[in-house]
Amino acid sequence: MTFRYVLVYSIKPLLKSFLPFFVIAVGIFILLMDRRELQSSGKKRDAKLAKAIGIVYIIAGPVLYLIGRII
């Protein structure tokens, strides 16, 4: 079994189904809930980091979906 078959039969279904949407949902949760909680507790630097991580997750979701469509 080559790497191509492993990629096509085990990873591709994940990238085309729920994984990109889950990654986007996690990014939205980080932006809406976690960042707000960190700001209210006075942790400004951590809130900025949570904002950056949330944006990266929201961008990574569609990228993963596109990779799944290309494979």
C-alpha cells in the first residue's frame, strides 16, 4: 500500500467532510468566547494571541477543504 492510497482513502474523506467546518467552528469560538474572556480578565497580550489564532483557524478551514478537493 503506497502513500497515495493512504492519502486518498483515509485523509481525503476527512478533508472533504466535517474537518474544515470543525476547524472554522473552533476559530469562531476562540474569537467570540475565549478572546472576550481574556480581555475581561485583563490579559491583553493573551487576548491578541487568541485573536490571531482564531483568524488562522478560520482561514485554515477553507484551505483544508480546498486541499481535500485537489487531492
